[in-house]
Amino acid sequence: MSILLEETESSGAPTKDDDSLLHPATNSSVLDEPSSTDQPSEVSSSLRYRSSWTNLGRSVFQNESSLNSHRFHLDKCADRDYVHCSLHTVGRSRSSGLCFSDGKCRIDYVLVYRKSSPQSEKREVFERNIRAEGLQMEKESSITSSDVIFVKLHAPWEVLCRYAELMSVRMPFRCSMHANNINLKKICRFRGWLPRKPMKFDDDTLPDLEEHESFTAPFSRQRIHHFIIHNKDTFFNNATRTRIVHHILQRVKYEEGKNKIGLNRLLSNNSYEAAFPLHEGSYRSRNSIRTHGPENQRHLLYECWACWGVWYKYQPLDLIRRYFGEKIGLYFAWLGWYTGMLFPAAVVGLLVFLYGVFTLDYCQVSKEVCQASDIIMCPLCDHYCPYMRLSDSCVYAKVTHLFDNGATVFFAVFMAVWATVFLEFWKRRRAVLGYDWDLIDWEEEEEDIRPQFEAKYSKKERMNPISGKPEPYQAFTDKCSRLIVSASGIFFMILVVIAAVFGIVIYRVVTVSTFAAFHWALIRNNSQVATTGTAVFINFCIIMLLNLYEKVALFLTNLEQPRTESEWENSFTLKMFLFQFVNLNSSTFYIAFFLGRFTGRPGAYLRLINRWKLEECHPSGCLIDLFMQMGIIMVLKQTWNNFMELGYPLIQNWWTRRRIRQEFGQKAQASFPQWEKDYLLQPMNAYGLFDEYLKMILQFGFTTIFVAAFPLAPLLALLNNIIEIRLDAFKFVTQWRRPLPSQAKDIGIWYGILEGIGVLSVITNAFVIAITSDFIPRLVYAYKYGPCAGLGHAGERCMMGYVNATLSVFRVMDFESRYRDYREPPDSADPYSYTLQFWHVLAARLAFIIVFEHMVFTIKNLIAYLIPDLPKDLRDRMRREKYLIQEMMYEAELERLQKERNEKKKSDRAHHNEWP
């Protein structure tokens, strides 16, 4: 049933939620139940729809049943020259749902509430004040539920102009010419010889993907003739119209009181159930986009961005910005930039891995391990673990060489420099986008106080230094005490993560003996690998279970009582990142820096709770355990994230469509108006882009922090991100309601987190190379103890005897066993004490850490200093724009003076003629 609300004659007229003021329209048999209001006798009970077109003037639907009668109730629309959204054509009688019932007033915003909600008085005042601001309103009940009411809002031209001037919305007023035409012709002639980039779209076929450059200025009604207004209907795009309407709704009162304002407060107290702008029609079309053009911007986005067939194409960032706003556009710009920068990192990482593959047959260390069939190694556990030959670990020695070779140090330095270059060039890219999207001079408005902060501290006020108005005030002692409690909660949760890691350690210690006694020979002979693999899977399950940190972070953030929404968002973001980072990387840090470091020696092992012997590294080293940990966690985590972020909304929307088909028929949903279709979609996450940024930032940490142990991490991240971009695009375009188009200058607090990860990656990679890998011991042996000692060069020939030099002797009754350490033999003057080689290796490791960190940090700072934040061509464009604006102002002033002089001459001539 369609229910429309007439525009009241005065702003003080009451509006109520009951059916007494809702005017009946057509009675649709889709509901399969009679109307509760009296229907005119001429209205038939057969199926009827309104005849309308989309805002592009294209017929989208065609009625399937005969049209018995056609009845409209039109809301008064002030701007009669507005775009006609409907054409009453025979055979085309199904509403697209993008305009009011008159087919002229475009729907800029939709509010949804339930008639059973007890907040009717607040809604009555709120909606009366909405009309007082100049917005036009139309109500209509839901087809799927008679309890749900849609409030459709439209902003007339006068309202848009007034608030665009108040909000300083920048609009185009002259086409931009940045380059010399001759140079442009030469460049185009040269590029014509080159093949066209396959990643770019054909501008001739799809000309709407990029915006035409033009100068912009804050909108002014007094200088409206200076702006490029070809058509009032399209001068303010849909994103700008939505942002203006949302700005009005955030400042409309719903109750008497100085702070009883804003749509957000009504959403929080359930006065309204939802609020969203409409998608611009369907994202699918029966006609080809290249032959018939796009039906709407949503259809264009789907075909050129969210469709899997264009996975190798560049993202249409200008179109994304126009449809979703600058904040979401910046996220996809950053994600695309990060993905593009992963290409060189993935190539270099793959080359490092291939270098290990090709040099495997020439590795002296792995040869000695594979040929050491006469060396007996000590058992890895107390019970069931047998003595084994060193040659049994031949496979693990070869696998270790694939990522622990001479190119590892180079790759670690490269990735540290890469992280700096990525961030510095992103600043340049952001500056270009900020200029093209008119964000250079944009500043965030003074934010409203959060309702929770206002309710908590309403009794104590002080003057706001910016607005000069009294506002609630939080005492310094209260703020400090809350921050201390919050920090204590964060520390406690980090201890919970460490306790979980300790449980994994106990599992590894206990199960290594169990797997050693397993009846399957494959598991029994590879007990340590089986222990590591199962421990990683259990660790992944714990990581997913401990995602309850979100509730803890939410509780602690609310406990702090942040003043504004941005302060709340930054505090929540920092907590969630700390929780997730520690949860995801704690086991990795244990394997990298603690596994096998404090086990003692045979005959004097350190034991856990005086019972279990601590776990030792494999005879081939601990790096293979770190490699398995990172590989499994990274692959499983990314696969799970991709499944959940797309699978959940897909399942929810499928279930909704299934319910609609069961209740109203197979093709009922296709006939629903656009607001009904969008209401049935899933809303965007409550925290906006937080989840999208978080998983990418954690992936960036995996890609950089332990990359020395896992050179294939950038390649896996690249493959994941190519899929991630299209998954996110598909989700935004097809599965979610259209989010509010909002502005932003950058990616916010996430940039600082990225810089912190970049610094941490230098430190961790220095420790991984120095402590976890065998790079430093091999280097010390080659120059000090090997066959080439004192010759000043090293090579594979200089590594002969290295394996034997790294193994110590332990006497067991009638034979000797070996273990990895630098200790004196049992028959020496000081048995089992550390040898001189141990102290040389330790000193070399510490020296390497200091030299590596200082060298890499110097390179990072030098690169950051040498790369300017603004590209030269952008700086020239900004200067030229400033010059041209001054010229135009000068010309406009001359034109005004000339016009005044001409008018004065005319008046003087007219006065002279009248004198006789």
C-alpha cells in the first residue's frame, strides 16, 4: 500500500505517525490484504503501479498485469523546473523509486521508522522542523510490512544554494587549462605510437569515468552567474545533495532544549530505525554498457569496477568519489596504491626465493647436513623421542636455504626502504587527489558533542573557545582516572593474549612426545613438524576466538567518555589495533625470538614447572618454524576475512530475498521501489571503514615485520589485494546500502600506525637476521674459523666444516651425541662451558643489529627528506591556478567598473534629454 503525506500549509502544522494523516494511494495486491482506510469506489483491487522513469530518463520496468486504474497523490514541489523523473506512458507503469510521486522531486534522503515505536512526539517535532528548513517530505508505507514507514526527503534548489553557501561547498566556475596546447599535441602524438595500456578504460566508449578539470570556488548566491550551471538539476551531484540534507538533519531540533538536536540522537534512541541515501537504480542492465551506455552511475560502477571481468583495470577513482564521497574514495585510492606498490616488493621477494632454489645444489651447509649420516643428534624430548641422525633433517636444511640465504639481508633492507617509499609517495598521491577533489583547503567543521558525553557532564559547563557557547566540561582528574583504568584494561587484555601464547607453548612441549610415539610412521618421523603445524592451527583458532576484543575495546572507549565522534573513533581504533596486533603476532614473536633460546643443554635442561623440557629448535634451525607460522596464519587469515566480509552480507541478502519470494511471489522484489530495495540490503558496518583499514594494516605488518623469514609474504599480499579490491567494490555496490558520502583529507590515524609499523619492521628484521637465522654464525665462521679465515673473502668453499663447528658433544655412556650449541667438550678443563666462538658470534650479532638499524634508519630518513610531499607539476598547477584566479578577479572588477560607467552615461544622457 502506498501512503503519501501532503505538505502542510504552514510549518507549525502537526504531523503524526498514525494513519489519520497518511493519504491513501493505490491498493496493491502484492500485500494480499485490504487497506485499513476507506478506498474510493473507482480503485480496483487488481495490481497497480506508478508509471515512472529513473532520473536518467530511461524506462526500467514494464508492468506484467493490466492497468485498471491510475491514481496519484502529488506533493507540492516548489521547483517546477526540476528534472522529470517519471513519464506517464502506457505500458510503463512501475515506479523506479527515485522520485516523489509527482515524478519531479528527486529523493535525496530516506528515513525509516516503525509506527509501533513509542517516540512519535519526537518525530513529530523533528519532521515539522525539517519542513521549516525548506525540505520537502513524502511518506509511504512499506510493501513488506505495514508497520514500517518510509520518510522521503527532497531539497529544493533554493535550499541547496543556501546551505551550499553556508557549508562553503566548492563548485566549478571555469574550465582548467594547465598545460601548453603545443606541448599537449606533441605528447599526444608521441603516445599515439605506443600501445594503449590494457589497464585503462577506453575514454571514447566510457567518457564518464573521469571528471573534467575545472577551477572551483566556494559557492556564493551573489556570484552565482560566475559558476558553470548548464542545468540546475545536475549542478549539485547526488553526493553533494545528500551531504547537504544530512547537514540539515544533524542540526534540526526534535525536542525543547539546547542540545536536543540531530538525526544521530534519534537513531540512537530508536526514534528512527534507519537513515540512508538511495542507490541510483539497479546495477544490472539487459543492454550492453558499450553499445547503450550506462543506466546510471551505480550500473557504471558495477561494470567498470565491481565486475570480476575488470580485475586488471585501474579503479575509476573519480566515479567512486562522486558516488560514495571523498572518504571512501580515499580508502580505495590508498588500497589501490598499496596494491600497486606491492608489485616490486612481490617481484623482489620471488627473486629472493628463486635465488634460494637455484643455489640449493651449491649450498655447502645443506650438503654437509645431508651427508652427515655418522652424526647422532640428541633426542628432542624426554620420552619416546629417539636418537636420530643429522642426515635425517636433510629436507628441512634444504627448505631453510630457500629463505635463509645470502639475499635475505638485501631483501630485509629493501623492504624497509620500500615501506618508506610507499608512505612518502602515498603522501604525494594524496596531495594530488586532494587537489583534484578540492580537499586542499577543506577543514572539518566544529564537531558536535557526543550525546553520551553531554548526558554525563551536563551539570558542569565552560565556554567553548571556538564557538563561544557554553558546553559540558570534563574535569582533568576525572579524565586522567578514566584513562588510567582504560590503560589497565588494555594491559590486562594483552596479558590474556600472552597467557594464550603460554598455553600454546605448553601444548608444543607436551605433544612433541605424543607425536613421537604415534603409531603412524609419517607422523612419528616428523613429530616436530606435526607439533608445529597443529600448534599453528590451534593458534589460528585462538586468534579468531579472541576477536571478542571488540567488545572490550568498545567498553573501554566508552569508559573514557571521549568528547567528540572523531576522538571516540581514534581511541577505539588504537585499542582495536593494539589488541589485534598482539593477538595476531604474539606467537610469531615467541617463535622468532624465544623458541629454543632458553632450553639449557643435555644433562641440565630447563624445565617447565620442573616437569616438561622446553621445546628445542629443529637441527636445521628455528627459521623453518617461523616460516610455517607466518605462511599458515597469513593464508588462513586472509582467506577467512575474504569469506566473511562477502559471505555474510550475501547470505543475509539471500535469506531476505528468499523470505520475500515465499511471502509475495517469485518476482515481487523486482517490482519494489528503490527505497524498499535499499532497505532490504545490509547496512554498512557500524564503524564505517574501520574493519577495511584494520585488516589491510595487519596485512602490512605481516608483509614488513618478519619479511626476512618469509620473502613470499608480499606476493601473497598482492594476490589477496587484487581479490580484495573487487570484493570490496562488489560489496559496496551490490550488497550494502549506499553509505553517506562524507569528506576527508587523508586516511586519518592509520597513517601514523603505518609509520609505527615501518619503524618496528626495521627492528624486528634486524633481530630475525641476527638471532633467528644462521646468517651471522656463517659469516663469523667464514672469516674467522673456516678454511678462508684471514684471507678477507668468503664463499661456499669457505663454509666447509661449518656444520661440525656449530655442534657440541655430549657423552652418553658408550657413545657421543651432538646438539646445536657452542660449548666445550666433556673432557675439557671447563666442560660444557661456552666457547670463544660463542662470544664472537654473540658480539657479531649485537654489532649487526646496531649497524643494520642505524644504516636502514639513515636511508629511510634520507629518502623521506629527498622526496617532497608535493609533486612539482602539482605545485606549478596550484601556482598557475592562483595566478589565473587573480586575473579573473581583475577582469571581473574591470567589467563591473565598465558596466557602472556605462550605466552612469545612460542615466546622464536620459537626464539631459528630460531637462527641457
